[in-house]
Amino acid sequence: MNNLTVKELQPGTTLYGGKYLIESVLGSGGFGITYYARHTLLNIYCAVKEFFIEGKCVRHSQNNSIQIQGVDDETFKQFREKFLEEARTLATLEHPGIVKIIDVFEENNTSYIVMSFIEGCTLQKIVEKSGRLDYLLAVNYIAQLSETVDYLHKRNILHRDIKPDNIIITPDNKVILIDFGSAREFINDATQRHTSILTQGYAPPEQYSSTSRKGSYSDIYSLGATFYFVVTGVRPFDVGQRYTENLPSPRNLFPDITPEANRTIMKAMELNPTKRHQTIKVFMDDLLGKGKPRSYSRPSTGTDWEGTSPAPTKSKKGLLIASMAAALIIIIIFGVMIKRTPSVTKHPGEPDMVFVQGGTFTMGCTDEQGKDCDEREKPAHSVTLNDFYIGKYLVTQAEWEAIMGTTIRQQLDKESKYRDKEIFSEGGDYPMYYVNWDEVQEFISKLNKKTGKQYRLPTEAEWEFAARGGNKSNKTKYSGSNIVDNVAWYYENNDGTIRLVGKKASNELGIFDMSGSVLEWCNDWYGIYTVGKKYNPKGAISGSRRVLRGGSFVCYAHSCRVSYRLAATPDVRNVGIGFRLVLVP
């Protein structure tokens, strides 16, 4: 057997004296392989990037050492040194939109960079999966990205490879710029020798030459091209094609794109660098539109843009509203709002929501759960979550009817055994029940379309964190109490009917009925717990059953514990199953 046939490090491999444990491969490129790994001393997850030249490196399958082929030692050392420049660059940066560096070391005849693990999906994959983005969401992302790029430029750093594949969107819609392997220090508009970096569709003309003049406008071209892609879903022409064929403007492709966005994108993507926006400030001012200056607080990173509000015109009302809304998004992103618990404006059919500040907790079978724990609740493990909202109450029959246009009686009529029989409870403030997971998704889709918000079912981790009382938890067995009768309707204390929402005591966060009443659908596929610290976990990747939580009036008291787990196939309806929602901030 040839011992030089393995490319990636295998799961279970340890590095740096056992400090890092490789769990899986996250991705690979021309000059590196990135792994999902666990820091065994801190028990946190991280990304480990290994220097590995595609086609020029081979790995010994037994000792993991790297050997080079088809390239001389000196060339390998030069590229390896540039790989380490990425670590040095990242080490000087401290910004929420830039991944943090943790460690650098050498092993296996190569080099490794350890960075914070960012959970999320690249902008490229998001658009490929869902199509072009809603305008306001696109502006949100571009504004955050622009703020990060401005931070780099003020430190005389060009990223040189801004593209949707190098932009990660986290579950809470934060934008993280990654891959600084091409980043270089620069003197604006000076002729400097930089290695040619070419990502077709996103690289400006000057990056096709290693000695051409470069400046902030070089990254602005890539920023404009990224903006083009997210609002149209179409990759821009590469430079060579643009010299022989006109690039269609975004509005030519989709007339609903605002004139402000269209103008800003096309100016940012001018082939002549002198015709582009010369700074991020000018780029953002153009997107906001010229008019009376609107001042706002500067972010802590030192960005000093002055926002502008568009001058009133005779353009269509919808475009004016969209432009104003986009400006508001940008202003909020750059710090005019003081961080606080936001208010939520309700539409008919929307549930009351409670803000849950993110934090870290132990999920699963903990001491207060006592002898009632079963194997489905083990092992207990640490989970860290971001902020979210969750329903103060279970979704009610009135809320269901307002969105779906159907009643609980019509829902029960779907099953012959309930037809023409007395139903368990009927009325606006009773929980909605007898709904399967798929029907809940239909409800959510209609609710989101009506409100323009992002509701969804809670993840299992979000559900348990909220049930435990979040950061205000008193570590009780049930949600809000160690005495089940204080907070729950369950089989032993019930007469076989569903009760009105909110008639038992709430938990520490002011949330009702998370113990008892009806079981609650969660978003996750059911799977066994694994050890290790988790960040915003979403359960098993796939499965046949969805998670149910919280106990119900047809279950025994032990099922009302905050760690208790059940599961059912998504098509199951039951009189003891309902749901509550989460709202993404």
C-alpha cells in the first residue's frame, strides 16, 4: 500500500501535543485545508487551517507528515511564509466582522493557523440555495461588510479577495469576512508589487497585474460585484468579458432594484479605477443618496461616515420607502441604537414574544432533574446560544385562525375519529393543537409573508434554555418551579381537557406553559446527544422524527421536566401536540 495517498487529516487526529483534536474537514482550497477541531484544554471548537498546496503536497498516511512534489523547497518556503502572513495580519485585527486568530504552530513539516469557529453559511451558498436576496436584507449584509472593509482600509490593509464565498452569514445575520491569505498592506494609489489574485467576476482589472496601482477602490470593485450578485443572483462578468460586452445593470435584470442600489453598484464596478468610489465612505454615501446630511454615532471601530437622507423626488413611493428603510438599516448597524431589549410591533395573528438574552447553560440531564432522567437526556453538555425571542404563550387557536383561516374544529375534521364528537377545548385563548410539524411550517411561512419577519420553530437548545429561565434560571426541575402543579397541566391533575394559556405560573423569564399543557414541536431532527461544547446547535443533520418538548395534559408529570425529550414523525397529529415560535432578532 502506498503510504503517500492521504490528503486530509483524519478525524481523531491530534495536533500540537494533543491540544487540538480534528473532528472533520470544513473545506479546502489551492493553498490550504480547513478542519473543524476541538481545543481539548479549553473545550471549545475552532477552525484549524493547514498549509497544503493542492497537487504539490502529499501526506504520509501513518505519521501525517507533508512531503512536496513538483515544486522546489525554496518555492514551497515562500508560499508557506505567505500563508503565515495571514496569521500575522489577523493577529493585528480586532473587529466583530473579522474572524479571531487563536494560535499558530508548525508540525508535520507544514504550518497551522487556529481561528475561532464561525457557525454559519457562505453568502454564495445562501444565494445559490434561495435565489437573490430581498433588497433590505442585501443592504443589511453589504452595510456590515462595508464597515468591516473600511476598518481594514484605515489600517492600510487590502483584503483583495472579497467575494460571496469569503463572506459567512451567521444564524443571527451577522456578516463575517474570512480568508485573509491574499490580504496585503498598501499605500493608496501607489504602484506596488502584489501577487496577482484573480477570482473571476469579483477581481478588478488592476489585480490582473502584479505591479499596477491599487487602493481602496480595488476592494470597492469587489464589494460592488458582491452587491451585484446578492441582489440579482447572477455572477458579474469577469473583466475580460466586460471589455467586449456590456455588463447588464441590476435594474436591467430586475426592475424592482432601487435606483440608488443600481447607481452605487455600477459606479463601484467601473473598469477605470478613477471613476469608482475612492473610499468606503463615498460608497456608502452614494448608496444612501445625496441630500441633507444625517449625522449619527460613530461605531467603536473608528468609522467616520456621515449618513445622508435621500432628497424627496417624484420617484415611485415604493422605491422611496425602500431607500429610507435601507438607510435606517445602515444607521442602526453603525451604532446609533443603544443595545437594549428591542420592542416588537405585533400584527394580527402574531404571538406575544419574550426576549431571551443569549448565554451558556448545561443542556440535558442535570442534578435538579433527579432520578427521572433517562438515556435520551444524556450526556449533559455545554451549549452557548445567541439572543432570540420566544413566544410568551403557546400559539393560540385565535392566532392560528387569523393566519390560516381555519378553526380547530376544521383541523380535527381531518381525522375521522374526531368528526361529530365533542372537541377537547375550543376558543381563541386555548392553545392550538392537533397540528403536525409540516402544517406548522405552512403557518410560519404565511405568518412571515404577512409580517415581513423571520419566525420559526425553536431549536431544541433554544427551547430548553428558555424553559430553564435563560440567564435568570433558578435551576428548577420544571419550567419555573420545583413543584409541578405550580406551572403545569398534566395527566394526573387534569380532567382530560386542554386549559387556557397562561393560567399557571410563569417561569423566570415570564414565559408560560413550557411544562405541561401540550407538547411543543421543535425545529430539530431527533438525535442522540454528543459530548463537547456546542454553539447554537441545530440537532441531527437528518432523521425520521422531529423533537417534541415540554410534556402535556395527556402525559405523566415526569414528562414536564425541562430536560425531557420525545420525538415523532413530522406527519403526526395529536390532541396533545401544539407549538410556540421563535423570532430572529
